[in-house]
Amino acid sequence: MLNTEEYFLVVVQEKSISKAAEKLFMSQQNLSNHIARLEKKYGKLFLRRPKFSLTPIGSALYHTLQQIRILEQGLQNQLQEWEKAPYGVIRFGIHSARARVLFPGILARYRKQYPQVTIQLFLQDTITNETMLQNGELDIFLGIDAHQSPNFHHIPLFHEPICLIANAEVLQAADVVTKNGEIELGDLSRLSFLLSPPISNFRQKIDRFLATYSISLNERMTIGDFEIQLLLAGQSEGACFCASSFFPKLRQINQSLPPEKQLRILPVHGMDLTSDISLVCHRLAFPSRILKGFVQAIKGELLPKFASHT
């Protein structure tokens, strides 16, 4: 891909010529000249008003160049395959909290077979990972309820239960009593919650479910990290919803807490939510040997631990 076309992709991602020029360490006039050359070749690419956006021609060029970038990266991977070189780079996206829990074991398993491969780790949410994969900036990511796209290939791993976590102090303060070890669905509105950001797929799944029962939650704090949610829940700051892969962290936290503050996994009557955990890569990307090995390392590390969830 030519430099001018690469510059165009940056302008689209930044939604501004001035911001793109700053990111590319070039003058705004120089970048504008590159865009003008593309527009002379293809036609008008951008609308400046009422907001900076792509024209239909610009959109077609953008999506075509995304595919070309991915195909070019695939060519490089194929060349390495022909050389039978066990090296290269894997760009992997994963949420930061899950990376702390899951990635060390994945990496240790992968390194046994591919010690020379460079791993570029991108710690971010699924929505950001989807955008980067579409742009050719990632090779693969661990998705949480990732959106289905004709451009993406999903490798299902397991269904992960979503559970309510709270300690006795929080329940008592809200006058919530368990019945047969469960909490009634309607009692959720009486608790104070530590919640994931509204933009996250995890939070949106919970919100959609509760909306069907017209239940609103008392949001005491928004925190985009399950581990911090658990730590604060252990300080009686509120209840939280937690993915089951963080239960080992929960048990670790409980070791330092007095009985009244120890975290409890509480079933909610009528709520049986799970997150779909999958690996996602681009359909146009070349499945290199080192990438296939990475997928196998992830499966080998995670599936035995979460076999009961599949």
C-alpha cells in the first residue's frame, strides 16, 4: 500500500486532518496535498460539514484499503511460512483485567513451542478490539460477546456465567435477605452497585436483561476492571456482577477479609446470564503457523479450566 493511502486511513481513524497530521508527524498542508491527490484520482472523499465524515466514495475506498492492508500482512506471514521461520509478531487484544488472570498461563504454554515470537499485547475492551481488527491493527483478540460481522471469524471457547457478588454487610445495609441461598430479582434495585461502564458488552447484556423486568440499579460507582470491583466490594462499597473466570481472584481476596466482609457468590432467582467467550480474527487474514499455535495455546490453557461452562 502506498504512503498516501496509509495517510488516508489515519485521517479516517482520527476524523480530522489536523489530528492525523500531528499523529503522522507531518505538516497539515503536506497531508492535505496527499488527500488532494487521492481525490483527484477517485473523487470527493470527505464531507467537512456538518461534521467530518466520509462520502460514499470515501467509504468504499476506506473499506477496500482495510482489506488490502490485511492481505498485505497475510503475504508477509506466508513468506515467513515458506522460510519455515518460527518467529514473527502476534498482535493480541484482551481486556486488561482478564489479561492479568488468563494471559500468564497462555504465554507460558505458548513459549514452550514458540520462544522467539514477539507478542504485542493490547489491553482494551472488546469494542475497541473489534475496531482495531477491522482496521488491520490486530491479528486476533479474546472477545466478550463480540459482535457478529461478515468480516470476522469467531472461534467459540465457552459460555461464562455472570454472577452477583456481595458481602453480608452490603446485604444487611440494603435489608436484602437470601431465600434458599438466592436473592430475588426485585431485590437488586435495593442494592448499591459497582458497575462496568455502560459501553461495555458485559454491562449492556445485564442492562438489557434487567430492562425486560423494568429493574433499575443504584449505580454507586463505575469501574472498568473486575478485580478492582471485587476489592471494593470486599470493603463493602457495594455489590457487583462478576465473570466466573475471576472466582480465583475472589477467593484470594477473601483470605484477607474478616467473615462479615467476605465476598459471596449469590444466585439471583430468574437470572441465568452468560457471556460468550471467543477468539476473533479477520476472515481475510492468513492463518500463519505461529497464529495457529497461539490459538491452540489459548484453548489448551482455558478450556480445561472452563470445561463445565462450554
